[in-house]
Amino acid sequence: MRRICYCNITYKCNNNCQCCISHNVRKGTDKNLGLDDYSFFQKKFSLGANDVWTISGGEPTLNPEFNDIISFCHNYSEHIVVYSNGRTLSKIPTETISKIERIIVPIYGDETTHNEYVRSGNAYRETIDSMVKVLDYDKNKLDVKILFIDPQKGISFLKSSEWNDIIANNHFSISRVIKNGQHEHYQDICSAASDVIEPLLDLNKIVRFYDLPLCKLRLGTLSRILKSVNLTGSFDSNVICGSTEHRYTIFPFNKHTDYFPKCEGCPNRSICARVMQNYFVPVIVNGVVYIDTE
Ligand SMILES: C[S@@+](CC[C@H](N)C(=O)[O-])C[C@H]1O[C@@H](n2cnc3c(N)ncnc32)[C@H](O)[C@@H]1O
Ligand code: SF4
Ligand code: SF4
């Protein structure tokens, strides 16, 4: 049984995304997690080689102990997943990069769209430069996360000249920007997402999904995904989380989807729930989405 230790190690950020999902980033919460917190988690839960460290923020590379935290986690498990906006990744030592299993970097569209969304004129260029550096080092380390702000914006990145470099990478995630917790335009965004997912699958890329209800994807895309789902994996259905108020919390994430009334009787309900909750368990085993059988 694989367990997930998910921590936001800082709430500082060098972007200012229009719809940042993190309440603590928007509030400017001044709290870093450090080596002592990680040592506490490791001892408390005896975390080891089979478990996953998921490290996010804020922008985690801005935590002054980032390199030390990665080294600490790597002593216990090689499954280290980092969410980063990519801007400062190129300054992280190669030794640290080598210890991370996967770095998930979001792109919101072409240069103009991305910079407008993250509200910084230099972000796109810095993020792309970092991505290219990481993928030149190892094509399986980076996960390029393409997000749709609206049905067209994610696709604009695929028409950019930078895409010609990025397509060499092996791992991609497809997601959507959730605006004020709203779930509108699912159909249009999922159709547009299908138009990105299908060509990536044709190229034998490894593709993961976040917050895309399976039934809203195009039928052909859905059947390809269902064929690739691995139902043999097994995760603990609780996430161990760092929190600002408590030393740790246990977060139950394996709940069912409740997006539409028909979810109640849907045969794909447990698969859909896990695909949409990939955020906490962004691990792929043997190129397929790894699903808990419950
Ligand atoms: C909160 S960020 C923290 C890590 C890092 N700063 C980054 O942006 O990658 C973690 C992930 O949440 C995603 N995210 C942030 N706001 C979101 C939203 N409104 N809807 C969907 N995903 C969102 C980002 O794309 C990113 O992959
Ligand atoms: S880069 Fe990440 S943490 Fe920073 S504002 Fe954007 S989504 Fe939030
Ligand atoms: S669980 Fe709900 S959202 Fe998912 S495929 Fe079934 S009906 Fe669609």
C-alpha cells in the first residue's frame, strides 16, 4: 500500500495567477515547512521506499531549504513529485533535479496568454527555458501540464514555436483552470482537451488528466483512456498533509465524484474520481494511470 505525503512547503510565489487555487498564496501566508517538519512526518508515519512525497506551494523552489528537503526525502523514497511554475527551476542544481522523480510545470497558453494569466511579463520565457533544460537532461523528468483557461487557450500553446522543442518530452498532463470553484463549460473544454489528448496518445506520450470528467471527453478519447487504466494498483486513500495550524492532518481524498446527478449510478465513477484527483497522486506506473481498486 503506497502512502502520499503532500506538503505545501511555502506560500511565497513569483507569479500572481489570476485564479490561483491556493487560499494561502492569495492571503500571502508567511509559513515555510522545513527539514524538521519532514523529519517529523517521516518518523511519525515511518515513510519509506514505497511512499510518495508530493511537494507543492506557493512556489516550492523559493523555500530556502528546497534542496535539503529533496535530499532528505530522497534518502527514504525515490518517488518525489514537485509542482513548480518553472521560473526558477533552471537555477536549481542538477544534483537536486536528478533526485526528483517528476516535476510538473503548468503552461496556460501561448506567450501572451500565459503571461497575462500569471501576471508577469517574463514568466513564459523563463518557464520554457527551464522546461527545455530539464527535458534536455531527461525526457522523463518533466511533466508538461497544459491547462485550459477557456476552450481555446490551452490549444494556443500547441501552435507556438516553443512546442516544437517541448514535444520531445514524454510526460504530459491536461487540466483546466477552475474559476471561483465553478464547473461551467465542461463540454467545450473537454472537447478541446480531447483534441490535445488524442495526438499525444498517437505519439505514445504518457498523458494524465486533472478535473476533466471522463463522460465529457470525446467518445473515442474516453475508450482509449479506459483501456489504459491500470486497476491493479493500491494507494492508501488518505493523504498526509502539512498544515499551517496543525503539525499534520490526514486528508481523505478517495471520495466519489459528484459533478453531475448521473454520477450516482455511473459505472466509471471510481475511475473518474481517481483521474480527477490525480493532483494528490500524480504517479504513473508503466505508462498508465494508476488507479486504486478501493
Ligand atoms: C497551486 S500550484 C503550486 C505550485 C506552483 N506554484 C505551480 O503553479 O505549479 C499547484 C498546481 O495547481 C494548479 N492550479 C492553480 N490554480 C488552479 C486553478 N484555479 N484551477 C486548476 N488548477 C490550478 C497549478 O496549475 C499547479 O499545477
Ligand atoms: S504559480 Fe502556482 S502558487 Fe503561484 S500564483 Fe500561480 S498557481 Fe498559485
Ligand atoms: S462519474 Fe460522473 S463525471 Fe465521471 S464519467 Fe461518470 S457521470 Fe461523468
